Amino acid sequence: MDLGNIPLFRALTQRMSWLGDRQNVLAQNVANVDTPGYVPQDLKAPSFRELVRGGSGGSAGHLALATTSPEHLAGQQSSSAFRKQAEPGTQRVPSGNAVSVEEEMMKISETASDHQLVTSLYKDHIAMIKAVLGRSA
């Protein structure tokens, strides 16, 4: 049985992917706290409709980079299928940096809590499927 065909599991997997990508973006913000002119970014949360459909709010239409010679590098695309956006309304310090460590740490904590919740939901639904099939959880 392929759990990817069940919309609930597809949505949970998509949410976990978004949370992981968001954690990376937030970590970049914290890492650049002393970079002059750095503007913090965040990921646009996918809507419920996009999660259920399996979309990511920005992954459609990506094309692989073409190479015309074996010596050419293939290049790398962003591993994230989600849209980054600058955080609105952030105050800047005189160096032009707009990262607030406190805000970023709150977002990181929220993201970790959400990831824990989604993981728990995933495990619970797997246990329910096993119970229905008569297998021990």
C-alpha cells in the first residue's frame, strides 16, 4: 500500500517538508545576524488546498538546466519547492541588517513544535491503519 496515494499522508508529508525547509531559511537568518544589509526571509506557508492537492505553492514549472557539453556543470537549483519572501516590517540597525534574533528564535521554536505535532499525527495514523489491518502497532 502506497501511503502517498492517501491525501492525508500526502498533506502531512508536504507539511513536514515545508517545516524542514523553513527551519533552514530561519537558520540562515540567524547565521547572517551580523551581515550588513541582510534582510531576513521566511517561507510562504502553503494553503490547506495546496497541501491536500499535493502542490507546494511554487514547485510547478521547474525545468532542469540543460548542458551542451559533458564538461559543463549541471548547476544546482534550490532544493526548496516553497517560495521565500522577505519579512515585512522588520526594523534595521545602522548597518542595514534587519534580523531580530529573538523573533527568529521564536519562529524556530514554533517550527520545531509544529514538526513534532505533524510527526505525532503521522505515527498515530499509521498505528490506526495497522489496527484496522489487524497488525499490532
